[in-house]
Amino acid sequence: MIHNLSSESSIFQQYIAEIRDAEIQKDPLRFRTNLERIGAVLGYELSKTLDYNSSEITTPLGVAQCEMLSQQPVIASILRAGLPMHNGLLSVFDRAENAFISAYRKHFKNGDFDVHVEYLASPSIDGKTIVLADPMMATGSSMVLVYKSLLEKGTPKKVHIVCAIASQEAVDYVKSKLPKQTEFWLGAIDEELTAQSYIVPGLGDAGDLAFGGKS
């Protein structure tokens, strides 16, 4: 199932607009803050689909019947661009377990590139709900490689993909490679992908905008 939050009007659309805006992007703090906000909103929407148990909570004046998560998810983010959204998700699922994966594009002189996964720090994900977060999903190859790398930590019962902006091509590709029950939580879907695999209109390089350029 694909949940595209750009399909309805809300303040969330302003957060998406600001991370796209070339002028506002000049402020790295605001860029990171907006990614955190986007992560929190997507996490809240995602939370509506999780399982809950009714629990008795003792207050100073009595007992209240409250709904509590049956199981905390594992939030898995792709370094380094995924860190601000990870913080936003963690503000919603504040007791969640966490996983971090290093994935990057290795470019060649002819313009081609491969995606490499070099680092994985994760708890067991066996039988758990996992939330895979990355602000941009251009081709979807990084997301698929990260998911396959995480399988060495077990088989999750449910997978959620969380992205600020994705290309339609990436959504189609990831859908074809991940389990059928995978759900997508997206801030926007852009139709165009350049020959260099950048989303148009997109926003540019989220990692560089959040944390500065790299050599």
C-alpha cells in the first residue's frame, strides 16, 4: 500500500515545499528541522496501522483504560542523509530500537554508479516491524540493498518505507523487490528521473544540504 501525503492539504505540504525551496535550503538548520518534522508526521500516520493492547494506567485519581503499542518498531535509517528523519521518527516512537546502515553511490568516470553498503549496526529484526527511512528514494536500489543487508539480522513481520520524496520509478522497483505487504509512507512522488538518477523536481542532495558537502 502506498500512502502519499501530498494527496491532501495540510501543514505537512509546507514542510515539503521548504525542503525543495533553493533559497530556504541555504539554511542547513531549517532543512534538518523540516526533515525531522516530515519524519515525525509520517511516523504518526504510520502509527495508526500498528497493533495495540488495552492497558490499565493508574493515575493520581484512579485508573484509565489506554491503548499501548503491542510491540515497538525498529527504526532503520540510511546514513548520513537519513539522520534528521530518524530523529523525527524517534520523537514519535521514543522507545523504538534503532538500526543504522551506510549506503552510498560509487560513481565511475563514464557517469555510471553502483550502490555500496559498508556498515550495518542493528538489533535482531526477527518477527518485528521495521521502518526503513531515507529522505530521497531515486532509483530504489539503495533501499532494496539495505533491506537485503538487514535480513542477516532476521526476517521482519512487517516493513514500512518512509521517504520525504520518491520517484515513481523507485516506488515501482522497491514494490517489486520487497515483501508484498510492504507499506510506503511518502511526502511526495515525483515522476521524472534524470539520466544521472536524480529526482526532478526533487530537491538536490539531501545529505549535502543537511550536513555539508563531501569530497
